[in-house]
Amino acid sequence: GKLGSTDINVMIRFALIALAVLPFLPNRDFGPYDAFNLQQLWFVVILVTGLSFAGYVANRLFGESHGTVVTAVIGGAYSSTAVTASLAQRLRGEDSNRRTLSAGIALASAVMYVRVLLLTFILARFAFVPLAMILTPAALVAAVIGLLQLRRSGAAKTDKSVETRNPVRLLPAFFFALTVAAMSLAARWAEAEFGTSGIAYLVLIMGSFDVDAAIITLGALPPETILSNLAGFVLAMTVLANMLFKAGVAGFTAGWKNGRSAVAALVASSIVLAIAGLVSFVALDIHF
């Protein structure tokens, strides 16, 4: 009885992505440098889209009655950037619950860190431990700041929920698959032409635009193509770029006066992430 037309469309689209495409794709390597395996490529699209679908379902089940913080945390599982933009828009015009909105932004980013680690564990496990060593302190900072802001706000469960987007869209899914395929080909070419350093620079640059695609690209490379410490460091730096981008979105959208708490939380987590990355870079003697 709670399902609307949008919910039905989301369910149908995910069913198409998960069930109607995969069985018809070949499970073999082909193309330049044997860079493409369509079945494996589409499987990771299903995985990433599935996380988004799960977050959407949880939001529909619990979000409307539990307010900003819960929906922000759930939304962070599939797009902390979208949550940041949505809450920052509300920060610009609201005075009563700014601490709650800032808490939602910080906690959504904390969940984003967990999501990145989960995807890395599933798809590029060799980079998981080095990445976790760098991301964990920053995730804890974001979570602690968010919880402190929430405690000071005294927000009720019935606080207005966050508007979240439809996470399962067919054209973006196909575009994501093409992006990952292009990155896979570019990574194989970079490895052949420039070695490990070529892969590292490529993933760092392209991963700054899409962390998921960077994780998938690393996971699809042949074993021992890139050292685990270097892979973890590169992925951490792509997350840092995303955090700084969200801080810019929050500051620009909400304005400094209304958004300074949210921006401060994101910047604090980014600083800890940068320091942890620098310590890892020096201590592990990472070379590009």
C-alpha cells in the first residue's frame, strides 16, 4: 500500500539490470590487452547498483518516519554527495535544525567510508588492509563529529526526512559500465607502457571523478600488477578528492554562515585522511 509509481519503476529497473542482461553476456576476456569481460563487468554494475537499491528500499521503509539523520545515513550508502547537496540546500533556508542537518552531512560521509571499504573488500581485496589503515581514522572523525552535532541538536525522530533521488536508472548504469570498461582498457595500456606508476596515476586521476569505478578497475587487473600499499594509497586519495568536493558543495550551496559546521566536519575528516595518507606514504615507502 505504500508503493508508488516511482517505487515500482525502481524495482523493475533493478530487476532488468540484475536478471535480464547478465545471462546473455559472454564470460571471456577479449579486446585490446584482453581488457574486457562483459559478464564480469556487468556483475560489478549489479553490485554497485544493488547497494544503491538497498539504500533506497531502506529509505522508503524507515526514512519518512525517522527524519533527517536516518535518511542521511541510509542515503550515504549510495550517494553521500547527493545527501550533502540536499541537506546543504535546506541549510541555506532553515534556522531551527542546522546542527541536525550538519550532523546528517557528517554521518553520510562516515557511511561513505564504510561503503568504499566494503566494495574494496569484495572487488579489490588485496588493497583492503592498506586502504582501511588510511580511511578508518577519517571515518571515525566524521562519525564522532556527526554524533556530537546530533547530540547538541536534540533532534526528534519526526524531523523532516531527506529527499533522495531514484538510485536505479538505466542510462547511468550503462554509462557506468562504459566508464569502467574504458578505465580497464586504459589501465592495461598504462601498465604495458609505463608499468605500475602508469596505473597509479591513471586510477588517481579518473578515480577522483568516480571512486567506485577506480575500485572496480583495480579489482579487474591481473594479480600482482600493482602493489597493495600503492593501490590502497591511490584509492584513499580519490576519496580525499571526493571529500573536498563535498566540502565545496556544502559551502557554496548553504553559504558560509549557515554551512560552516557542515564544512568544518568535512574538512576535519579530510585533514585526518590526508595526514593518514601521508603517514602511510612515508612509513610504507610507497613509490609511484
